[in-house]
Amino acid sequence: MFNLTNDEQKVIIFLLTIAFIGIGINFLIKLNTPVKILSCYGQDIGKIDLNTADKNLLISVRGIGPKLAQRIIDHREERDGFKDIEELKGIKGITNDRYEKIKDSFIIK
């Protein structure tokens, strides 16, 4: 079918061999590379951990000023951390309306 010289056949075989080796290496790399599953982390992306956040990070949440941020930190230190996000309701200055607005910004790890 193709009238190739012996040298041309050797070059084609060499190139095909290199291509198959590259495909094999790529397959092995992908097979042995751990895959991060973002679906289980997706709901927590962008949320602030109430038990580790500093004052500036708390202030970055809309509806929380410097005084309230300090109260949150004081509450956390008094009780050895938050166990539930609803504990925010017990902090002076966090009304039910404010709680509803800010609760989705936080997570507890």
C-alpha cells in the first residue's frame, strides 16, 4: 500500500513507539494521582470557622462590626469554642434577624 523505504518504516515505528510510551506514562500518572472530591467540600467553601477566625475575619462578614466580633471571640474563649452555630444567638447584639443574615457565613470544624 505504502511504498516506504526501510529507513522510513523504522522512523514511523520509532515515532509510534514513543507515542504509545507517552500515552502509557500519562495513563499511569493519572491513575496514581489522588483526585480531590470537591462535592463534599463545596458547601463549606467560603465559610468562616467560628472557632479559628480572628477579629478581622469576623469583621469581614456583613453585619458584624468590631464590637460584635470581639464579643464572638470572647464567647468562644469563655466556652472553649463553639459547638453549634446557634450559640451565636446568645451573644449580645445578635438578634434573630441578624443571626439569619450571618449564619450561612460560618462553619464549625
